Amino acid sequence: MPTLTLASARSPFRDEFAEELAIRPLHSGDIHASFQFRTVWGVDLLQATDPRFLRYAILPREIVCTENLTPWKKLLPCGSKAGLAVLLKSEKLFHSSYFSQAVHIRPVCQGMHCTVPSWEMRQTLNVVFDLYTSGQGKREWSMFKIKIYVDVTDSPQGELFELSPPTPLLSQAVVLGDRRTYSVYDLTDPGTFGKVRSLNLLVRWKADNGDMLRPLLHGERYVAGFGLQTGEIHTLIYNNHPYRAFPVLLLETVPWYLRLYIHTLTVTSKNRENKPSYIHYQPSKDRLRPHLLEMLVQLPPNSVTEVTVQFERALLKWTEYPPDPNHGFYVGSSVLSALVPSLVAMDTNITQEHPLFSSFFLCKEESSYFMRVYTEPLLVNLPTPDFSMPYNVICLTCTVVAVGYGSFYNLLTRTFQVEEPSQSLAKRLANVIRRWRGVPQL
Amino acid sequence: SNPPVAPEISSSVALDFVLIGRTSAFLLLHQARAERFFRSDHTNNWAVLVCTSRFWFNYRHVANTLSVYRSVKRLGIPDSHIVLMLADDMACNHRNPKPATVFSHKNMELNVYGDDVEVDYRGYEVTVENFLRVLTGRLPPSTPRSKRLLSDDHSNILIYLTGHGGNGFLKFQDSEEISNVELADAFEQMWQKRRYNELLFIIDTCQGASMYERFYSPNLMALASSQVGEDSLSHQPDLAIGVHLMDRYTFYLLEFLEDIHPASQANMNDLFKVCPKSQCVSTPGHRTDLFQRDPGSVLITDFFGSVRKVEITMETINLTPHTETALAYVDQLPVAQIIHQKPKQKDWHPPDGFILGLWTLILLVFFRTYGIKHLKHIF
């Protein structure tokens, strides 16, 4: 659906909806597709956003499948029946290397004077299609029908891949501090379609190699150590900017059953200790509250910063174990938030027509952009009891008691008496029959 | 002179009678059609579909539940009236070679997971406590509507359970069980709280018939895939996926339901015939003694579909008042009489191979010990 034009200051503000798809062919042959849907309501839905009511929650073990996509699609004005959402086929989306869907709701200003309060809901869906594992094999990707932006920065003259049908419309945007060039297919312009009523976008790769630009900030996390008693959480933060240092806020929420030893918390960059400028730690309470650790760490340029903290694993109560305790317990991701200085000056004029994916986070400074990175969740094993032991113990002790006590009881109370041997059953039965026949008995 | 007049009068009177007769016959026809239209008491349909098993090798239980979900949705019950509980995720499981699919037929013919599935209780949320809370309505106030069973006293509810079970219990996620007594009490609570008009209970587990033995509330009909002492068997594995895809009873139930459409007139007697012993290996059972209506007059779509019938007519129809009132709570049998039910009379079976072999052995030893020649002296 096309974007409605903004009404003038006199007429009342109307709701609007915009959607777009950004496609970025990657060097490895994968395709990254990013769907963005933006709904803006011109009413004040919630009265206040008091930060005291702010809550942060994370579900580390949440499997994402079609059952998550269905209610997400229902939030769109036309559901999955019209617009770009028609392309969201679950069998293709979940057979991919990476899938992410999100809903962001926030109050926004419309216009320069911010007189009309309005609320924006932005739904994003990012997926990386791995062509080799989805069985297509050829380095070709096509998409039927559908504002579509294709990132052609890496191949301005068509060296890396070739895009067909060609379009003369190019636009430039700065995304994540990097100036990228996009070929735009405007679906509202009938000239895009030509004679045929559908648009078949074809990307054909030519070259095989090339360098990818590394992101300026990214993080990793893993658990070190062995055994089921102790361990160590390592968080690695990479700053790939060649000459600028910047601070990053690290937020870690660790469940109570990993008891952190904060006195072992160390932050090192380039093999030297790096003291954080700010630490906030809220200890956990058993079964009530997790650990909350927030730190502001200065990252030196072009370096790796490592944050380590040791922990001890707790033994849970019998009923607190999930039905599959040997799978392990999940620890949620840590969050890195930073104002990353960009290599390129950004344009902060918000009234221009920008692609949606570049205008999500706007900053006042011209040379930095806000970024939030989530690390991987961790999977740790806690000391798990053997749940079949009560049954085993009952069987064993009952057997021992029966055998031991039974023998003892017999020894104490059994007496032996002499008895005449009685006739066998066969003889007795035969005697009954003989008596009945009138024949002499055995 | 009288005879010539009389025929005219009589013919006109006869004509009047014929006309009146035809009008009243017309009205009677409409009345019969209207009474047939309002024959069932329910106004809305609900479905509670539960899969109680976790782990990849229990793929077939999830496929069972999703097949029934698919049929129920296809016949008209909307997602808002379906409470779907799946204890584990098979579609996007890492072991699934085709993500976002759950197949019921081998060679990947039918994807029962579909494109618009909505699961209300997933993973660890499928517990006995949550299941009983859904049935009885005792949920915390923060529970969203999609997780509630908001039925009233004119609702027909379909309850489908599948998983691993035994004599008198059903296992939930390998860590807890629900017993047949608890289930019967939950249905009694539902009856007392007027939460259903009629309830159809289907269970596909080993020894499934034991789960409906203890029911004592009215308007319950129950079907099970196997009798006490029998195992419900799985149908066929798919070599690409590597696990059994469906259980036999639900597989043939799905095939039966695929032929049902919203206007179908198939009734419960056809449902009782689904999966005879030759196909299922176990003996499916059913229980209708607590049900008021005759099963032959109960349509499949009364429970599996959500049929809204509207017929526009210009005639005024007087309906006769309902002579037999619906069963009120006070009309039930006394509880003491219901709970201590006599066990079902077991049919006599001829002795099976083990008993025959045992007696043959005993007789052989007897003859060897005493010798055939001695017997004629003894007897």
C-alpha cells in the first residue's frame, strides 16, 4: 500500500500505514530480506510513559514458528491478504539461516512542532535465506510481484551480481553508519511493471568473492569451565572502528540459580584491565529475583573487550525442575547498547522521504547512531538428580526389609512338628473314584 | 330433488376440506422442518485439543492433535473458540528436516501444521493444572482471552486428548499424570457451573477406555481408541523424517473427517464405526449411556463444526412447546449411586494359547509320571 501524504497543519491528522521490503544480497549467496510495516495512529493511546513502570523481560527458550507469525500478521491492517505480507509464507521463512520478528510501539512526533501526539507501531521481520540448504543450488534468486529496495552498493557496475529488470531509480541512504546505494522498485508507479502486471525480481550472481564490511560493534557470550559445580561467563565485545573509542552499556540478567561471584568480575581490553566507568548491580534473591548487572565500559578502538565473571550452580528443589531437566537451563542474552560513531555524516532532516529501515533511530548528533546488540543465550546444565531414584530406593529397601526381617521372624517364631506323610492327590482322587465304583481302594 | 343438490354441497364442502387440508399439510411441513432445524440445543461450539507428550519421538501425538485442529477449523470453528495445547514444538524442531511442517501422511502429502495455526498453550504450559483450570474456568484474571474456555450452557464442546496413558491415567509431559477420577470430577464441575450443553470426549492413548469409565455427569459422549488392556498403535513411519507420523485411530479419524463438510448429515453412529479392529488392531470403544439424545440423531457437525443455520421464511410457525425439559441438576442420580458403579461385566473369552499350553503340559506330566497303563486301574 502506498504511503499517504501527510495532511497540512490545519486538517486533522489521519492514521497512516507504510510497508516496504529491503533486500540485500550477501557475498556468500544468501539473501537478507527485511520487511518493515509501520502503522501510525493519530490519537493519544496511552496517557503517560512513566519510567517507573518500565519492565524488562526476556524468554530465552522460546521457539519461534508459524504459531508466532500468525498473531503477528493479524496486527497488520489487511492481515496476510494484501500487500507485502502476502510474501510471508511460513514454509519458506522458517527454512532459513536466520529469522527475527519484532513489534515496536512508541509515541512519535508528527511534523516539526510535535503538536499532535501519535503512536507508532512498527513491525519488522528479518530473514536470511540460505540458498544452498534450501535446495536451490544455483546462485540465482527471484521474487514475484511487489516500495522494494535492493542494496547494490557492493556491485555498482554489476560486478558481483546482476539485477534484472534494471531500474534507473537509485537512492542513497545511510544505514548503520554506512552509506549504501539502493535500486528502488516503486510498486505504486505503473511504469515499474511495464506491460506485464507482475514484477519478477531476479538477482544473478557473477563473482564469487568479496569482502563484507564488518559491523562496528558486535558481541559474543559463552560459558567456560567444566563440571556441574562452577563455571565462568565470558562476554566478548568487539569494537571494529579503526580510530574511535566509544562507551557501551552492558546489561546482564542472570537467573538466581547461577550464583554470580561479583568479586571475580574482570573487564580486560587488549590484555590490560579496563575499569568500567559505572557499575550497577542488584543481587538476586533465591526464587524471587535474578541478578541485574549494568556496566558502562569504554571500548578502545579496534579491540576486543572481555568481561568475565565466575558463578556457582545451585541445586534446585524437586518440583522446580522442568519436565526435561537434562536439556539444560537457558540464560537470557545480554544487551549491548551504544551510540556508535559512524564513518559517514548522516542526514537528520526528517521530512524527506526515507526508507523506513534507516529512520528508526534518529539522533541529534550527526555522526553517531544508536545500536542495540543482543548476544546469544546460554545453555547451562545444573546438577540434576536422577528422578527414578525414589522408585529404585523403595524397591531395594522393601526387598531388603522383606528378606532380612522375614528370615529373622521365621527364625524366632517357626516351630517344626512331625507329621505323617499324606497320600498324594492323585491317589486320593483315585480312591474317591474307586469308592464311587465300589472297587477296593489303593 | 335432494340427491342432485347434495353432491354439489358435498363437493364444495369436500373442496373446502381439501383446501384446508392442503394448507394445514403445508403448515405441518414447515413445522416439521422448523423443528428439525432447532433439533439441537446448542448455539456455539468450542474445542479443547491437547497433546500431552514432549520429545521428538512423540511427533505423532502432535500430528494427531493438529489433524483434529485442522478438521475442526475447516468445518467452521474459529481460532477464538479453539484452545490448542501442544506440549512440544515439532514443526520448528531442529530435527525436523522440513521446518514449519508437521505431516500426517508419509511422503509428506498433507501438512497439518498449516499456515495460520494458533497455539494457545505451548511447551511447559501444558500441565494438568492448566488443563483443569481451562476446563473449569478458574484462571487468573490476567489470562488472555485466547487461553480461556468461555463456554456457556448452550455450548457443545469437543475435547480431544492424546499422549501416553495407562489404565486410569494419562501422562502429561513425562512428569505428571491426570487420573480418570480427576477428569470425571472436572466434567462434573463443568456441569454444575453450566459450562456445557453437550460434551464429546475423544481420547487416543493406550488403554484409553479407562479414562471414560468414571464419568457421571449428564450429556457426555466418549470415544476411545483402545480398551483396557490394549495398546493403541501408531500408523506408519516416514523414512525421511524418521519417526511415526500418526496414531492409527486418529489417522482413520482424519480420513473420515476429510469427507465431512459443513452441510454433511453424517451422525455419531458413523463415528463409532471409524477404525474397526482390522485397521486399528486395538478395539475402539465408546460410551453413550450418559447422553440424552440418540447417537443416530447427533450430527458430526454438532461437535466438529460450527454450523450456523439461517433460513428465511415468510410463514408464521407455531412451535409446540418442548415436552421433555432439559435435564436439571436435581434430576441427576444421587452421587453415591453414580460413583460406586459396578464394574463392566467382562465377556467370557475362550481360553487363550497360554492357558491351553499350560494345561497340556500338566496333563503330559501327569501321564508320564503315572503312565497310561496305570490309569485304567485307577479309574
